[in-house]
Amino acid sequence: MTHAPTPTADTVRRLVRSLLEEGTGGTGGPGLRPVGEEHEYTWWVGTRHVLRLAPDREASVRRRRELRLRELVRPHVPVAVPASVAHGDWAPGLAYTLDALVPGGTADEHDVSAVGEADLAGLLTGLRAVPARQAEAIGVPRTAPRSLEALRRMAVHAAERLAAADEFDAARLLQLTPPGAAQLATQPGAAVLTHHGLTGEHVVVSADGRVRGILDWTRAALGDPAEDIAGLAVAVGSPAAVRAATLAGYGARPCLRGLWLARCDTVIRLTDRLEGRAAGTTALLRTQLRRVWEPIMLERVTDIEKGEPEP
């Protein structure tokens, strides 16, 4: 896959000036800045906008689909979904969107309050209410559920290497046994619209702990709702994620499945980072690992044996 050249400040400034009137949002000079070192294709534009540039044609397809998806999702969820001010191509075949900024910090900066957990419950409830046919009609793909047993085996090996580096107690993963992983398999007909990319930076949280918005819908898919529960566990911690999912009507199986997806994923990601196979901030990966291993009330796989109905 061929990537476009990394956009410069001059490239971005010319594009923004063609979209906004002079002086709007502080578009000149210091008003333009990259969001961060790992986000060289995303730029702050003044204090009211964010410009997102697709680095390749595949990302462009997702970016264009996201514009339609956000309009589909917006009526169903109680939190803000970014609104596009302008969109088009910033280079031949490469898409951009200029979005109004959703005010607030991130879940990496602010803790989510009890009311914020209710906001997240509303998000999960709203995603389940989006008609699958309408999502498919705009190109949202279906994704097969991951094998928790295969992920568990990978995580066990990764945990042993983390333990050798004095980063993690590998025995903690023994709580998830092969029979337990089998119990947490997805049920037929469980697929719903999922954000599929929930992280702390994509969850906008105000200083009072309310969830104000959800960013970056480019990875959305029709699939396993436990993936979003797992994403929330990484973003806001396992207790808050499970409480929100329970408020949204999810039973023990998807909650525990999401919890263990998150736990296995974070062990593998931190191992990959420490061994030089993946990028990312080590400190943030350690924080995410700590979040997902926070204890919860619903901690034993045997709790699902009663076979409560799935939503």
C-alpha cells in the first residue's frame, strides 16, 4: 500500500485557507499544529476544528464511509458524533474531512463519573438500535468474532515474557481456562453495529466526568458487541465498562468476553512494544494493562452457566 507524503504545514495551510475564510478558527501560523507525533495526518485548526487527512486510498474509503455512518448513528446515541464542516480530496484520490471540534478532554485525561457510565450505556444501547441493513447499505463491513481461545494462548505466551521482564504476574491469566474461553464464545445472531476502535483518545470526557462524544468511526463494523465492551475496558477501566454494558442490557457472557478480550489484547500489545515489534507509548500501554485488570464483581466465568438470554 502506497502512502502519501507526510503533509507539511504549508500543505495544510493552503487546504484550510481554501475551506475557511481568513481568520476563522485561527487558521494561519501557530493556529495549525499536528495533533501528535503518531498522528501526522491529523491537525488542529485553531480552537474549533480538526483536519483529518487519509494517508492512502484504503483509508480514504473508510473516511468517506465514516461521513455517512456518523449521520446514521447520530440520532441513536446520547453523545456527540463529530460533524463535518467540509470534505473532499487533499491529494489525488486521498480524502480529508474538516470536522468541528467536540469540546472536552479524553478518557486518558479525565475519569468517567457514574453519570458518564450512563452515557456509555446509552452509546452501547444506541449502537445496538442502528439497523444492520442500513449500516450495510453504506458499506459498513461484517467482521467474524475472534477466537478467545486462540487469543488466550497468544496472551499466555506473551505474559510469560512480561513476567520475565518483571512487568506482569503471568499467573493472572490462568483465571481464563480453555473451557472458560469456550463458554465465552459468541452466540448466534449477536452481531450489532460496533465502533470497533474505542480507546481513551476516542472517548471525549468533560472535567465533571460526563462522556461528551465519541471520535473516529472509521473502523466501525457489524460484529461482536464484546469488542466495544473490551474497548471501553481499555479506555475507562474494567469496572466502569462492565457497569455501562450491564446498564445497556448486556448479560454476563458478553461482559466477561469483552473483559477477557481486553486483558489478552493489552498483554500482547505491551509485550510487542517492549520487544520492538510495535509502536506506541509504553507508559500508556502499561496504564491500559492496569485498567483492564482492575477487579470487577462479575469475575467468575461460572456466572454465565445459568444461560441468561442475550440481548
